[in-house]
Amino acid sequence: MTTHDRVRQSTSASVNRDIREETARQIEEVSQSPEQIRERLDAIDAEWNIERALETVSSSLSLAGLALGIGTRSPRWLRLPLVVQAFLLQHALQGWCPPLPVLRRLGFRTQQEIERERYTLRAMLREHVGRPDVERAAEVPANPTGPAAVARSSR
């Protein structure tokens, strides 16, 4: 079982449904305009997935606990990084940890959920390019790190 499957299986059906419906709404909202599709693709490029969010929260809380433990000379604060890292280990092993439901309710998606929307939008953009009423400027932007770019740069 892959990580994205574990995250989705550990998330309530209603939250998974809400995330799917929001994704479908976003796609429908931009579907008629190549420019809006490009803007949505840019927004997706900047989107944080659930793994990144968990890692950031975990690191921040661990560093805060260490700083407070050292700064106040109180060993009580050193429990915070211990608990947080135990949660992160639990997530790595089981695909679930206590912050996961909260972050999923906030709309954080798995990388596969993000990639599925990206793939759909790129396909829609290619369809617009083939239409005679859409200018050639609507072409799908080239991936600067993709195989074609690598081949061009090695010439």
C-alpha cells in the first residue's frame, strides 16, 4: 500500500469526498478558459501536499519545544519534540497520526490527488490548443526539466 493510499484510507470518507468535490469544482471553474487553466496550474505548482505540511508542523513544534526546553531550562518542554517525533514516526509507519485529520479537513491533499488535477488540467489545455478559435499561445508550457529539455540542452 502506498503512502497516498494510507493517507486517504486514514481519512474519513466525508473529508475525502469534500476534497474530491473541491477539486472537481476547481476544474469546472477554469475549464472554459486556457488562461484560467494556466493560472490554476501555477496555483497547483505552489500547493503544499499533506506530507510537506506534516513535516513542517513537526519540525516547527520540535524546534519550539527544544528552544523552550533549553531557554527556560525546563525539561518539561523537551517532551514536546519527543511526542511530535513519535507522531511523525507513526505517520511514516502507518500513514496516520493525530494531526492528519485536522490537516485533511483544512484541505491538504496527497501528492497523487494534486497530480490527478494537474493531469486533467493539462489534458484540457491540450484540447483547447487543438480548437481553431483558440490562439496558439494556449499551448501547454514546456517542462524545463523534462526529457525534451534535457535532450535540447545536451546538443
